[in-house]
Amino acid sequence: MKKFVSPYGATTRRNVVLAVLALFAATVLGKVAYLQTNEKAQEKFTQASNKRFLRIRKEAAMRGNILDRNAVPLAVSTPVSSIWADPYAIEQDSENFKHLADLLGYSPAKLQQRLEDNKLNKKGEEIHFVYLRRGIEPVTAEKLLQQNFAGVYAQREYRRFYPSSDVVSQVIGYTNADDIGIRGVELLWESWLAGKAGTAQVVKDPKGRVVDILKEINPPVQGQDLILTIDKRIQYLWYRCRQVIPITLKNVSRS
């Protein structure tokens, strides 16, 4: 049997490989040189990169405090975190989904239903934002984010707190989940108490987590404090009288 001998020696094969590598390197260097010398191409490349990683984030503003005539707080705001998700990015079939539901206080079925119900708006357009839990402690939210659940994020908000709610609730009123006044002084003085939300340019990683804040475009403006003429001490005495007098009258009527 005759032995087949390739007409191409080892030197020829090596030269072919080197030629291919040289062509690849020349292509890459040519692309880099093109981007560096062509301003329009470089700008287009930068814009495409920014769309992937740069985002404009809304910065919540703190609501103004409500004080009595002696500067005693009647309504104050405290920073909290709200957990939200992109229904299309969450991996509902994974084992992590059950863990996420447990941390949020949902059953897997209830969490899945919440996501499905908020995938489309009334016009049939996709929705990529749904609240999962609002007004939780920032530390709790941070622990949840450390689990690296796909499509799950957090944003800072503020929650209203009323130190003497039983005493002055009928006068002060309250706010809704979006920190907007809907009753009493909170509603009547909404434009005074409400702050103005700001915006910031942030850098997010591929999982949507903020890794750097580049700059504040419009810093949030805190709402103005409101000092009322009422005295918390007098309000408390009146509150106690309202509790005692009906009981006294009831006992008198029985006698």
C-alpha cells in the first residue's frame, strides 16, 4: 500500500495559521482605529453602550414635618425601601422563586398570580414594573437583594409616621402609599408639605443593580415643615376627657 504524502508541508500549514491570525488582528485593529478616528461612529458606539448601563433614576423627596406650636412632631417621614420586579425577567420556574416568595411573605402561587396580573396594561402594552412589597426596612431590602434574584430590584421611598396618631389623627389626617396627603391637614397643605422628586444618572450592572451614581441631574427638594397652632398636651387632655366622659354619663344613667 502506498503511503499518502501531503503536498503541503508543516511549514506551509504554519504559514496559513499565522496568516489567519494576522488577518484577524488586522481586522480588530482596523475596527479600533475606525472608532477612534471616526467621531460619529465613536459617538454611536458610546450611545449604544450607555443605553445598556446608564439609567435615569427618580429620587424620592422627603415630605415636610408637621409640628405643634411647641415644635413637637405630629407627623414625620422616615426612609424605607420598596421591592419591585420586572414580571418578564423573573424566573418563575426556578427554585429561587419559592425562596423569593417566602422572603416576601407570599405563597409561590400568589406571587406568580401577582406577576401575571401585572404584565399588561389596559391597552395591552407590556408592563415591566410591579411592586412586590412596599415600605420595608432598608436593611431587610438589602438582605433580599443580596440573594441576587433575577428581575428583582429596590427603590428608596418615604413612609409617614404619626407619634400621637390617637390624639391628633382627626386633625392631622394621613397620606396614602405614595406619600400623598388624602385627609386632614395632610391633604389641605399637600402643596406645602410635598417635596419635589429629583433625578440622578446611575450605572447599573447586567442584573439591574445600581453600582454607581454618576451625578444628580436634579436633586430632590424636601417639603417644607408646617407648624400648627394646636398644643399636643391640650389635645391629649381633650382626648382623655372624651374617653372618660361617656363612661361617666353611662354610669350615671344606669344609677
